[in-house]
Amino acid sequence: MSAGEKPKIGVFGAGWVGLVTGACFAELGHEVVVRDVLPERIAALESGRVPLHEPELPELLERNRERLTFTLEVDDAVSAPIMFVCVGTPPTYSGDADLSAVWTVVDQLPELEERAILVMKSTVPVGTGEKVRAALDARGLAHVGYVSNPEFLSEGSAVRDFMHPDRVVVGAFTEADGAAVTALYEPLETTVVQADVASAEMIKLAANAFLMTRISFINEIANVCEATGADVVKVAEGVGLDHRLGPHFLRAGIGWGGSCFPKDGVALKQLASNSGYHFQLLNAVIEVNELQKRRVIQKLQRHLGSLRGKTVTLLGLAFKPNTDDIREAPSLVLAGRLVAEGAEVRAWDPVADGAVALPRAKICADPLEALEGADAAVLVTEWHQLAELDWREAAKRMRNPLLIDGRNMLDPAELRASGFTYDGIGRAAGLV
Ligand code: UDX
């Protein structure tokens, strides 16, 4: 590599983190090799198809086609001096993170002659870096550096989050390795938090746990609002304006889902208990979320009585808008509970494919079609299409125009004027 030239980057894993990372580094001028083990995924990417729904990502991949290579070969990825590990770390039965894909990457590294750095972007338990370091040393790869550089990408805005990060965290065993990874982010003009490896690993887990705590906190406040006649939307506004608290992650609703929070929350809980510490607050945060997903059923029962034979439409399936991800989505729990109560479930989502995950639900291509003759609707995902829906028409089409707004997305007064019985989360003041 000549002076001033940007180092080539290898990426292990063409999933959501790997593709965003690879595409963004290519956009910053690096040659990038993305390696995955799934032939169909690599074939799709080579032919210009993006296997997941993420805004801006297709454009970025297309624009940087010449700098991006997709491969099944380990050797292609290890030709880069800096290699990012972006493989999945799903939960195991015990709740611990499954690191088998991480270890496969480490074990597959060939006898590298040149100096190289392995950069961990996958979310891993604290202490993983130490273990990988020891494994590399044991394999005679002491000249391969190890850096923890966790991702803070939010699905649906991942490209923007990468290009405009609040901060970049770099945890390294040596100053030189830390500096090499820090240099990659120089064009982004952000704050870089230099840390030891364990602290970098913990920053990621703690940040996610704190975000979950805020959501469960405001959801519990919402539940108390319902019991006492306050409106959580107003309450969150008033609380969030305190500069010590801030307005983010104070939207009450039917709970979090997705590929990160559920997995990382449980992984941190297990990490603590494996070390002999009972993380009471986190346990409560997780439990509140489980209960929150189910409260909608009680709301429906309050309005409809028994749900047996009633038709309930789920508006949105994805765990949040602008993604097709339904992993751990509240919609799955809701659909399961509704079926258990004997209800007929209809569902609509503009991008998420519910056919496989919700085999007992009737999936509709259009929200009005999904609402035809229904006894109730639950707004599960705050898709913009729902803000723009003709709710007056929707009310006419339903057998019983009842809407449980699981995201407090819509204006209660407008919905009521359209003919709906409207019930949000934590909005007791307006209950009809
Ligand atoms: C999250 C973290 O934000 C990100 O930094 C990390 O790297 C991965 O996990 P993501 O899972 O994409 O990102 O979604 P996020 O926007 O954080 O939302 C998670 C869930 O919380 C969603 O189900 C969302 O609906 C819910 N949520 C979010 C609320 O219920 N209320 C809020 O105020 C905010």
C-alpha cells in the first residue's frame, strides 16, 4: 500500500451489518471484499440484488460496484490488511451469544505473513476479545492485531448511522492497532472513544441495555398513565425536554423487538449471571417488554369481550418501520396470542413477508383490504402508509371500527372523528 492510499478492507459476513459496513467503506474510497458462506447470497449480490430491505443500501452498493467484491473464498477476504468480522451472534438456548460463526472466522484464518488486524463489529460478550487474542497467539498469529469496534447501526437508518455516527468506539490491545482502525473513520469527523477491548465490548452492551431500559421505563409509565388518567405522549414530551434526560427512546408502545435488543439484552443478562451477578434491573426491563407485547390482548378483550371468532387485523408486522425484519417482532407474539384466543388474524405489511412466520394469519396486500369486515385493528408498526391511510374509508369497511394504536402514531381526535373507537398505549384521558 503506498502512502495516502486507503487500505483494502475485508468483511466477513454479508448480512445486514457486513453489507452496510462494506458498502460504506467502499463509499469512503476503500476497495472492499465481502465474504459470506451462503452461495445464494453471494450470487444475489454479484448480480446486483440486495437480500435485505435497508434504505440507501442498494444505491450505495450500486454506486460503488467497482470497489466491491463478493466472494465465498476466505483467501480473498484475508488479502486485506484490515478485516471486519460482521457475522451473526444469535442467542443459544441458554441465552448466551452463539459465537460459533466468530470462531469459524478465527479458525479459518490462514498463516498470514503480512501484518493484519481483525476488527470485531459483531456484538459479542465482554471477554471475547481476550479469548480471540489468546487463540490467535496460540496459532502463531501474534502479528495479527485484534480490535473491538462495535456497531451502533439502527435498522432502517443504518447507512446514515454509519456515515454520521454519534461516536465510534475503538478498543485495542495496542496503540498502533487502535490508531489504524481510528484512521479509517477520519473522513467521518466524529468523536472516537479509545478504550481497552473489554470496555469497548461493554459499551455496546450497555448502550443497548440503556435504550431498552428507557423504553420499558416509559412503557411502565404509560401503564400507570392508563390507570390514572394521564397521557404518556404529553408526559414523555415534558420529561424529554429535561436536558439531563433527552427526548429519545421515550415513545411508549407495544414493546421492542428486532435482531439486537432481545438478543443483546438476554446476552448481557447471561453474561452477568455467568459471572455470578444478578442484574435485577435488566431482568425487569426484559420482563416489562414481554408483558407489554401482551397487554394489547387485554385491551381488545376489554372492548370486544371474548376474541373467539373475532377478526383482528395487524397493521404492520416488521419490528419497526423501514425494515422487512420481523425477528422477535411484537407482531409475532400478538398473532400467536390472538390465535390462542380463537381470533382470526389478518395482517398487512408493505415489505415484511408474514407468510412463513404467521402461517395462521391471512396476509393482505393492501391495508384497506386487510380491514374489510374486521372487528378490530392493531397498529403494530408505524409505517408512513398508515399515517396517510383514508381512515374514514377504513371505518366504513370494518364491521366494528376499533383501533388499538400500538405506537401512539395517530391523532386520537382525528380517528374518533373518522368514526373509530381509538385506544392508544398510555392515553387513558381519551379513552372512549
Ligand atoms: C438497535 C440500536 O438502536 C442500535 O444502536 C444497535 O446497534 C442495534 O439495536 P434497531 O434494533 O435497529 O437498533 O432498532 P431501534 O430503532 O433501536 O428500535 C428497537 C425497537 O425499540 C423497535 O422495536 C422500536 O419500535 C422500539 N422502540 C424504539 C420503542 O418502542 N420506543 C422508542 O422510543 C424507541
